[in-house]
Amino acid sequence: MLYLNYKTENLKKMKKIIKSITAAFVIMGTFEGAESPTNEPDVKTAPQRLHSVSPEVERLFVEKGEQVFKALQSWQYAPISESVTSVASKDLTDPTLTILFDDVMGINIPELLYAPVTAGCMPSLWLRGWNKSTDVTYSKDRQHRLFSIIALCWYLDKVACTQENVPAISRGSWTLIEAQHNILHYLTDYVRLVTGAPNPKDNAFTWTQSNFAYRRDPDLKGSSHHAGRSPESQFGIDMRLEADQGILKLLPYSHTHILFSQIVHPVCLAEGGLLTFIKMEPLGMGSAVAAAGHGVNFLASKKVVEDTARREKDIPPSIVEKYAEFLHLEVGAVRERTVAQMCWSIKNYFMDKSESTEKVKEFIQLCEQNRLNNPTVRTGNEVVLDCRLVTNVLKYR
């Protein structure tokens, strides 16, 4: 009996030690090994730039991004053949091949690593390195497409800031109105290329085939955005040049990840039924440790929502109050969760009344006064970019 008690106590101690060691590794490796949320020493220094890349590289990315955007808007997208079972470069078309990134490919990679000290110590990256592709054509195609996506995000961010008349939008999402959904197609083709899957929505959710891009299904808790409105699932793209390399702060505001999906229109009004959702994030979910860090970021983000944030989850209180007033409701009784649904409900409510047009017009004007353009297609306070008009918005200097 004494022996059993002694053995039980030893097992308990051993479990505590294992838990402590595990917790230490998680803390050390969170964000793929980040030492601090910004990877900067905790000292008082001059104000930091919003972005990790230099102003020169930023300017190049925006210029290249405008070229990528224009190439995608005139692209005649061709779906891959149904006979393809494993996607390769030859199965995809790319309208950006004439856009060269030689002048930005020489960036200082160690300076842009999210976790410069310990990123190379992650066991998952060692395994990825041992098993990574040796196909030179694939690697060049993958890196070119990734740089095109990065540049596109820089350009769209500049457009968004100009449209909203603000210096920066470091937190929030974009809803894109696209005539042919070519930006969505291009992003999805990158997922196809790095996973080999013709239909990425069929990828297993619980096992990451690729740490370049992977499925993040909101119905399976892979995303907290647009649940029930992403018929083709959602996907994440990490800013990673090599499978055995850490994630890079190559996006605006030092973000390292893009979440995107096709989303159905909030109420399918006359503007069309499909939109494109894009959100830049500090961290993705390309490894167990990164996913843990993503979860920490998510919990922290729920505590404070800055006034400058442009999230689709938020609707300005003045909009909700006016909507409740129109429909003679208490604010707490409002059940509509999108601005577009509110527009639709007001239209229906006053359908048989002479003031119908005036009420809808008044509500739309209030939305626009609150920087909510295109209210009949928007979810909440996100940035809505009409790709048919984007080139008229930005004159970058």
C-alpha cells in the first residue's frame, strides 16, 4: 500500500512537471516562437512604423499591387479541367506573369520573421523541410503568386484608407464587389497549387496538408467570420516563402496571414448574390503552436475594439437606433444582424406605404454619413470596395 501511494505521488509529480514543460514550450513557441507580441525588446525607443517592411519596399508593393489588380480585372479565368486530380502549375493560368518582383525578392528575410530567434527551432518546420518539394518550377510559381497576393493586399489597403479618408486601418476586413470574382479565383488557385486539391473545400480541416495555405471552415470553428455564408468554406494563406521557414511580416501592419472566402450576399438583393471576403491577420493557423497563438490573439481582440477598427461584426449604434425607430421597435428587440438586412426590412415594412422610398433613402443616407458606403451589400462596419471603381479611388504618391 505504501509503495502504491509512493508511486501515485510520483506519477502526480511527473504529470505536473510534464505540464510545466509543455506550458513553457507553448509560451516560448507561441506565434511560432515569438518572444513578444511585436518581436521587439521591451525598451523605450522612437515610435515604430505601422509596417515591418521599409518605406521603399512598401512603395514597390503598392505599385506592383496596382499592376496585379489591373491584370486580374481583365483576366479571362479558366476553371481547371475536371479530369485533374492533383493540381500542378501547368493546370492553372496566371495573368500576373509579366509583373516582375525581382526588386522586392531581395528583402531582408531575418528582419521580417515573426519570430526571429526561435522560428528555426520548431519541430514542425524541421519535418516540413525534410519533406518539402524539390520541383523548381513549382517553387518559382508559388513564390511569384504569393508576392502577387502580397502586393495586391498592399494596394487594396491603400485604396481602403484613401476611400475611408483615414491614415490606417490596422484591424478589420474587406468585402469586395467583383464583376467576375477574379481576385477570389486567384487566391483560391494559390490554395489549389500548394495543396494539390482541385476542390480545396474538400480538404481535411483537422490536418494541415500545407503550411502555405489551408482550410479554415467557420462551421468547424476555423474562423469566427461569416458563419453560414461561406458555401465553399474559408481558407487561410500564410506569408511563408519556404515550407521550413517561419512566417513573415510582409503584409501591411506587420500581418502574416490572409483569411478569405466567397460569401453569399446578406439578403441577395439586386446587386448580386456573391461577394469576396478578405481579412489580414497577425497570425494564421498553419501549425499547432501558431493556432494557439491565434486563439490568444482572438481572445484579446474581444476585450477591446478600437474606434478605428473596421469589422464586419460591428454595426454603429446610431444605425441600429434609427432602424428600431423606423420599425417601431425597442433597440434590444432588433434581430437583424447585417446592415443589408436592415435595408431590406425597411423596404418591406414600408412596401405598401407612400413613404417607402423616402424611408429607405433616409436610412441609406444615414449609413453613408457613418462611412458605410454600399449599405445594401454590407454586413457591418467592414470596408466595402467596389472593384469596378477602385482605379478611380487611389492616386498613390
